[in-house]
Amino acid sequence: MNVRLLPWAVFALIVLLLAIRGVPSGKAPGIPPAAGTAPAQGIAAGGPEIRLGPVEMREYHDDGWWNLLTARTAVYSYSGKTVGASDVVISLGERAVVKGGRIEAPEAFWNLDRKTIELPEGGRAVREGGWDAELSRAFLDLPDRILRVPGPASLAGPGFAIAGNHLVWHWGEGRVTMESPRSRILPAGLRPGGARG
């Protein structure tokens, strides 16, 4: 077991023991889930869970890189080792290449073993300097620092806008690729949709 997960495992064990101690033998607790915290489609049904809200979860890497997930509500599934969250903001560390980089989504599923995050309803990626992307269903590979959008996506930055398919953003390298791109150059200070930036 990773030493960094030991405090979480101890906390989870204490919560589980308190829950078991409070339930009379042979009876299941009759407490319904809180509003807005029903198990989401990416969380395996059954087995013990921890339901939280609001949530702030930070993942540290050995090289000093970190990712932060904040959410209105979250469900941690023991059996699937996944966190399903709603109204999510994912901050991608603070290295110069992604300074101010974040991803906003209505829903996210963080697989702690695989170190991946799925955004089943897509979302929006923003970065300092006026970069903005609209994403369909997307996947983040945290160890490789890659965001993949297999479907349609659009990207806008200072003076340009691009739309296409299969966006791949290597945020660790500062490189973006896209299939079938359609682009336009915008007048200085004009953002997509005609708004001044």
C-alpha cells in the first residue's frame, strides 16, 4: 500500500467500524442517501461507500506535481476504488506550462488505481492567458498528464478559435493536437461569439 494512502485507510477503517458498531446485528441501516448523492453511473453499486460534500481532494506525485479536485458532492466506493463527484473543478498543478489550468465539469469519476478521471458529460478547460476549450466526453490520464476528447471539441485562445474532433492536450508538454480542425482567426481582443476579451 502506498504510504500516502495510509491515513485515508485508517480514517476509512474508523468510519466503517463506527458504522458497524451503530447497527444492531441482522439489521441494515434505514438511512436514505442525502439529496443529490445517489450513486452515479460510474460508481459500482453495492459495497461500502463514503458520501461527502463539499469535497476537496488533492493528489500528490513523487516529482512534486499535484492535482486538486473540488466538488459539491462525492461518493468514494471501496470496491471500485473510485470517487464519483458532481459540480467538479479539477486544478492541474501549478507548473508554468499549465499555470492557472483547470477543468470544470458537471460530473467526474476518478479511478484511484488507474489514476484516470472520466468526464462523461464533458466540460470546459480554461487556462491563464485567455485559453478556453469546450469538451464532449473526456478522459484525463494523470500520470502522463494528457486530456483526451474522442468526440467533438473546440479550443479558443488569443486571436484564434479551432473546432474539430479527437482533441489531445499534453498539458505537461504544452502541446495540443486535434483531428479535422476548422479554424478562424479573430480580430484583436475579440473572443468567439463576438464578445470582447
